[in-house]
Amino acid sequence: MQPTFLFDAHCHPDPDSATAPVRSESPVKSRLLCGTNPADWKIIARITPDWPGTRPAFGLHPWHIADAGDDWLAGLENRLAAFPASWLGEAGLDFLKAGLASVERQREVFVAQLRLAERKGRAVNLHCVKAWEALVEGRDAAYLCGRGAPVL
């Protein structure tokens, strides 16, 4: 039996084909389009209104922390304000590739995003590699031991 409805909980924009809508015959009828950096956020903001069934998500992925600039958090907050139904993500920790941003910097950025998600009442799409304990610690730091946490 073929499913009649699928939700893609984790997809990313393709800058080369971002204007093409999803084929209507696809069994995927809804998707979460995750942004990982400010450049992705611009693409997602532009294309999401033209893709029925697509929910935008804006976040700073640990691989892109070093390139994000000093005003990334304000930019992220502006994107969430402009898209009230958006999620926050893809955000998280990646200690396998910790050379891209120090473990401490990843934790700071992660907790800042979780706190923003809590203030805005947004669900979060997570990335976690070799950092489960730190991810739980970050969640607890941001949400007072998990109380009031959005979907994680």
C-alpha cells in the first residue's frame, strides 16, 4: 500500500533550482525547508510562499557559525518575526567537525537559538553529531530543565 501523504521533516533549499516548485505527483505533500545560514534564509524567504505545503525554518547550523557575522542573531529573529509559522532550524551541535567553530562557541550559539525559539514559541529542527550530552545540557540551560521547551 502506497502512502497518500508524506511529510519531509528535513530538506534544504537548492540555490540552483530554488524557484522550481515540487512536482504535484510527488507523495511528499508537505515539507520543512531548513535554513542553515543567512544566505539560505534569503532563499527560503523568497521561495516558501510559492511552495504549497512548505513550512520555513531558519537557523544557524554549527558548520556555518564562523561565516555568519556578528549580527546573525538579530537577522534570525527578524526572519522568525517575518514568518510567524516558521520553525527554528537547522540548529545544533557537531563535535565531529568542531574545527569549524569551537565546542564552546557552538554551545553559545545553540543556547542562544533555543532561548530565541522559546521566546517566540517555535519548534526546533536539530542537528547533533557526537554531542548528545551537550545537546541535553544546552536544552536544560535554555529551558530551565526542559519546562516549556518546543519540539526537540
